[in-house]
Amino acid sequence: MSLVIVGSVAFDTIETPKIRRERIVGGSCSYSSLAASFFTNPKIVAVVGEDFPSEVIEFFKAKGVDTQGLEIKSGKSFHWEGRYGNDPNIRTTIRTELNVFKDFRPQLLPEYRRADIIFLGNIDPDLQEDILAQAQNPRLTAMDSMNLWIENKPKSLLRTLRKIDVFFANDEEIKMLAQDLNLIRAGKKLLEHGPSLIVIKKGEHGALLIGKDYVFGVLAYPCEEVVDPTGAGDSFGGGFLGYLDKVQSFTEKDIRKAAVFGSVMASFAIEDFGIERFNSLSIQEIGKRFSDFKKLVSF
Ligand code: AMP
């Protein structure tokens, strides 16, 4: 089993109505790989600057994340700043300082090329396509994207989508890319562009999976207090693909179970700032929450 995750490892400055935290560790690859690390040993491909703390890299390693593909370049790490108002589903990007991420040209190390699963976090779709060209027959490929690329590089995005099995995006992005205001129709339209599964992230309402011949909905865990919603989507992707890498089976039954594990990992990520909740999280807590999800929907 092997899962390669490509994306950002970053400093995030987060402001919620209650607290502001400066330069805490974030980035799509950080959240996804830590969430996946509870199921498998993900290999990461990312870049940081010399300002990135070595203790954090040691923390990733201690969690079983293979950091050989994490490049350390001279310069500053990627820094993103976001603000949440009273509605945790709505966030405003205050600034994005790309720094060393600007020239990020992800290269797969020889042993990474033989990965079973490749997860392309939200980066330029041309770079995502380039990574796919370096991989040798992965069993499953997945990608995330965002409105920036849908607006600015729709052709590249649709070209890359042709080579992808699982596409993750939020509901607004799915509608925008498919140019259809009905979410189900929009998801089904995107299936015609290549993927066999569209995973629509719906924030506090969970996620909707649209496969070739099934639709599956998974709730978000009913959290009474959301501390920091950042990274929920990436943690969902990490939990989802980490589970699939562990079981090495992509049947509809396993896909459904993977989606519940995705939602479980997202629900933990938002309980604390940045990646902090993954520090104390135990396998037992994950198992307990998985059972809670079962109870939530059984009748
Ligand atoms: P999520 O909340 O799951 O959508 O992901 C939030 C993470 O995405 C934050 O930790 C940011 O560091 C990271 N991020 C924000 N903008 C970008 C970008 N343009 N490229 C790569 N990562 C980004």
C-alpha cells in the first residue's frame, strides 16, 4: 500500500470571531497527510522555506508520514491568511503569500512513482497533470481544486480531470465547473469528463458522493463548537484516501465507508486550530466517532 499526497505545507494566519492565531502550521498537504496517517503511511510532495520549524517535520515523521518528498528551499514558506465570521462556512481570504510555493514544480521521487494512490491537492491543474505523467500506473488518482483554477484555467482543469478517478470540490465549485445550478445534475455532468466519482464537499452539511450508478450522502459530525474550520476538506480527502489505501479495495461498499472516515477526520480537524487536534488524537477516538456516525443514520 502507498499513498502519495501533493499540496501545500504552509503557515496560516487564522481569525475567527473569538481568536486570532498567527503563522500556525497549515496547508492542504499537512491536513491531508496527517488525517491519512491514522490509516497508512502517506508520502508527501511539497515545498517549505528555511523558516519552517524542523520540529514540525519531526512531528510529521512521528505520525508515520514519509517526508522525503518535502523540499526545503531557501526563502520563506507559503503563508495564507483567512478570516471567518459568525458563519464558519464562509471564509474570506485576506492574503496569500506564495513565497517558495511560487516556483513549486513537484517531482516524484523514484519510489513515489509506483504509488497505488495519488492525491493531488489543490494546486495549478497544469502541475497536477505533470505529476500524473510521472506516476507509473497508479490504481487510483484523486484531485482537489478550487474556484481560482475553475475561473482562470478551466481548460487545463478539464484536461487533467480526464485522467482522474476521484474529483473533490465544494458544491459551489461543482456547479461553476459544470455550469449547472442543480448540484446532482452538475455532479453527473462532471462524471462525463473522466472521473468515476465526484465527491462534493458541503461544509457543515457533510458530503455527497456521485458515482456512475449510485449517490451516497454522508453527514458532517454534529459538532457543537467549531474552533477552526480550516482544513476540513483536506482532512476529509486524507481520511477518505488513507482508508482506501489501507484496505486496497475500491468497491462501492469501501468507498461509502471511506467517506464516513473522511467525515470523521474532518470533524476532528475543526476541533482545534490548524493541525493541532491531530497531535492528541487516538485510533480509539476515531473508532468511537465512526460508531457514532453509524448511530446517527440508523433507523
Ligand atoms: P481547506 O480548508 O480544506 O479548504 O484548506 C485550507 C488550507 O489550504 C490552508 O491551510 C491553506 O494553507 C491552504 N491554501 C489556501 N490557499 C491555497 C492555495 N492557493 N494553494 C494551496 N494551498 C492553499
